[in-house]
Amino acid sequence: MTKTVTLRIDEEVYKIIKFAAQGDKRTISNFIEYATMNYLSSNSYVSDNEMDEIVNDDNLKKGLKKGLQDIKKGKYIVVS
């Protein structure tokens, strides 16, 4: 179910968004949704519970420490 949101933005920001939406052949509303989802999916967010699991995972910590040691020793391959 879609929701309607009222958004107040500066005139210059609006012009930039409108121009970008036109360039993507999207409506302004669709572009704002697309840009927001793109931003959120490209940044990592974890809950407090997930972070606790990460911080308390001894195997993960050992693996990360070993990886850092390997990097310092030059034991790695760059894959492009």
C-alpha cells in the first residue's frame, strides 16, 4: 500500500531532483523513492542485536585478525 508524504525542500534542491528525474525518465516522486532506496541499500545498517552478534562472534574476530595479519605480510591477491 502506498503512502503520501509531504516534503519541504529548497527550490534549488527541487530543481536538481526534477532534472535528475527527467534524466532517468522518472516522475519526481518515483525518483525520490528510487534515490532513497538506492542510498539506504548502499549503506550498511544493523540493529543493536545484530551488532552484538558480530562483536561477540569469536570465529569472526579470529578470521578478521588473521586477514589483517595476512595483509601486513603481503599474503593476499587483488581480484578485479
